[in-house]
Amino acid sequence: EDQVTQSPEALRLQEGESSSLNCSYTVSGLRGLFWYRQDPGKGPEFLFTLYSAGEEKEKERLKATLTKKESFLHITAPKPEDSATYLCAVQAGGSSNTGKLIFGQGTTLQVKP
Amino acid sequence: EPEVTQTPSHQVTQMGQEVILRCVPISNHLYFYWYRQILGQKVEFLVSFYNNEISEKSEIFDDQFSVERPDGSNFTLKIRSTKLEDSAMYFCASSEAGGEAFFGQGTRLTVV
């Protein structure tokens, strides 16, 4: 069964304290791995897509990396406005691409000033 | 910047009533989805829609649920007879080519 597990569930950082969030996945052929940011009461906001092991993507203080079993979201010198829940999702491979995403439960990040 | 729009933002309904949740996907997108998120839980896939038909649905998406694209811009989710356990945030999403999906802000459905 395709599955996504994120750790830790919650993370508290001081402003400027860098850290990493983990997303482990088991999927029958990875078509793509996606990172989203979700603020309370809002919809997921797209951040990155990763397609193959070794790929990296960056956006401001965020950097996403991918291996054959997991992805990391590295946050460098975070600011309070980076506080949110970060969601990881995968698309499984197969003959037909319906675009279905399988989500992890998320990591809730709190950055204190 | 193009965005997915959902209405209403909050819907309260009595158990057993029908509800229709509405979405306007991004205009050049071809793939449309509904997801739901029960409070404190994962975002769960409900259904995907492509080329005017359902391309995949989850076990959650039973006969009580239906989707429709009545015209060139709207995409709707209908729940025929709501149950208490249908209370959740419902997200519409769209994708240009079946890759990254862009989500709306959600409709909070409360069944009482």
C-alpha cells in the first residue's frame, strides 16, 4: 500500500535556528513528490515538485531534496512567518496518471522570535 | 496570479440534507480534484476528474457523492444525504497536466 510518513509531527525553532523535516514514502513507482505549506484554516499552497533521486529545489529559505526512500525539507535561518504545517505528498506511477496525491500527516512548524 | 476559487467558505447543514460545494478551477487546467481534511487528520483524496469523467475515486467516494462540471468553468461536489461524519474541510484542486495541483481555500462543511 502506498504510504507517506512525516516526522517530526511538531517542531519548535527559534528564529534563525536551521532544521530539517523528513518525509518517508513507500510507493509503487514514484511519479512525483510534492511539498506544500498549509496555514490554519487554509488550503495547501504548492511549494516544490521533485521527480527523481538526487534532485534538489530551492525557494528562499527552503530547500527540498529527494532520495529513493525519503525527502527532506531543509529550512535555513527560519523566520516567524515560516510557521505553518508542511505537507508532503506523492503520486504513484502506473499506466494511467490520474494525478491523485497521497498525503502525509504533516509537520507543524512554529518559529519563535 | 490564477487561483482556484471555492464557495461557500463555510456551510452548515442538517443531517440528511443535500449540499453542493462549488469550485472554479484555474482556467487552462485539465485535471480537477476534490480532497477532504477532517479536523486534525490528513488530507484525503476523494476523486479526480479528467476529460469530463471520473478518472479515479477513493473508497470514501461512495454513492452519496457525485461530481459534475456543468459548464466550462465550474466544478461541483454534491453530497446527497449528509452524515455527521461528513463534517470536514473540502478542498478543490486543479492541475494543468496531472502533476502539481493547486488548491482552493476550502469549504468548511459542518453537519449538525
